[in-house]
Amino acid sequence: MSCDNVEGFTLVTADSSFVRADSKENPDLFWALRGGGGNFGVVIEFELKLHPLTAVVLAEGLSPEANIRPLLEYWRDFMAEAPVDLKWNIDLRLAPHTKKAPLELCGRPVASNSLIWTGDPEAGRPYLERALSMCSKDSVRTKIVSFLNLQTMADSDFPHGRRYYTKSGYFNYLDDGTINRVLEAVATIPSSETQIELAYLGGAAARVALTETAFGDRSAPFIINLLANWSEVSADAGNISWIRGLFNRLRPAMKPGVYINFMSGDEQDRVPEAYQERWDRMVTVKSHYDPNNFFRLNQNVPPRKLAAQRS
């Protein structure tokens, strides 16, 4: 993850001070910034550890509705042993009416597969071919892209001006019941742009010690993100209700925790859940650098005196 590769920050705090944070200078702040969002100040400089990577293999394909269940069953079992060079995300959605989707799939429930291979392209070929074997052949595309271009390829999927609502949760395992529930839900998606995103969080991210950064749970290998995306204000109630209903049905199988970047503004009560045993330490750092909660338009960690007032 990006936060695991930051070696230093320079930020402006609530009292207008310029503060340096790294492993030797203000180490508690350095710890908190790696996962704590914008709670502590405005970062004006990042010092990053870089890796020699200029291009990656990007493979994409759409699996028709009949193949979604066997695809998810294969994916959940395969990813635990997958090479660290492979990143494979699956989005359950309605196939878009674009040239990328075969005509017979347009508007139908599909699994949209996105795979990144960061190693030698030939070494990755067997993994990519197996992953895409349950896709419609006319939808499969494989190409080499620069790493810089990869960072902006999804920008157009979430343009300013549209309406969004998200919820998220971790899973130790995607049991058959969870798969059943997401398959039932994808048939009732209220917006053509809404997605149920499934991602695997193991690999390099899981090798970082739990106490090394403020980032939340690293032990759960699976995450499901419910991403509603629609255009009309009049459709707010239906889209929000759909996300909340699906989340409530999935919640019993989730383990405690939430990925902080996939929370909506009405989930302040889940922020402590995101950090769990790190919460008290986060509050201590917040209380020192932002005692009056100036930086509060975020997944907020309230300073201790405000937290005491609320309780």
C-alpha cells in the first residue's frame, strides 16, 4: 500500500506550524499519518520509497452471469496462493453499453475482471489466461500500460457531479452464503454504474506488522466494497437504501473493521472500528496536534477533550 512506502512527511498543523514526521522525528505522528487520513494537518511534502516499475500488464474481461458463481469460488481459493505480482479485482455490475462489452451482455449482470501483473509478462501469462478463461472471449483485452497511466485510468468512472454512496467490510473467507447474497443483489442493482467490488488484500500488505502503521486491519484477506453511483437527486433514496440493505445482509459474515477510504459521511460511528486497538493511540496523537479538531471534515478522530464531552 502507498502508506507503507512513505518514509517522511512535512505538514502544516492546525496552529500553522511546519512539522516534520518520520521514523526518528515525531515518530508517533509518522505512525498516525500512515492510515489516519487528514486528521492531523495538511501534508505539503511526501518522502517516498520507490520501486523500479515502469510498466505493467493489464488484462480485463467480462464474465457472463452464468459464470459468476464458479468464478468467485475459484478466485477466493486461488488468491491465497497467488504470486505477489498478481492483483485481481472483480466488480459485479451491469455490463455497460460500450464497445468493450459484447452486445449480448450489455445491461446484464456480469463480473468485470481487472488484473494487473507487475512481473515478467511471459511469467504472468498462465495466470492471466486462467483467470480470464471464464470471460466472454469478445470482452477480453490484454495490454502493457505505463504505471503512471494506470493511476488515472479509472478517473472517468467517478466524475464530479454524480452522486455516490459507499459501504465496506472485511471477510476472513467468502463462504457460500456470502456469494449467494452478492449474486442475489447484483440482479437488483438500481443503477448501471453501481458496483460490488471484491478485492484481495494479502500479499505485500499483509507482511507489514500490525503495529507499524495506523492503517486498520491487515489480517482479513478479503474486502467487499459496495459502490453506488447514480446521477439524479430523485434516485437518492432508492440507491442509498439498496446499499444499506445489502450491507446489512452481508454484515453478519464480516469481521470487525472497515477500510477507511470506503466509508460514507454517515458512518462516523464506525471510525473507531476502522482502527480498533489503535484507537487510543490515534486519539492521543490527534489531541496533541489538533486539540480543537480543526481538521474534522474526514473520517474523524476527535481529540480527547471533545470525545469526553460527547460521551
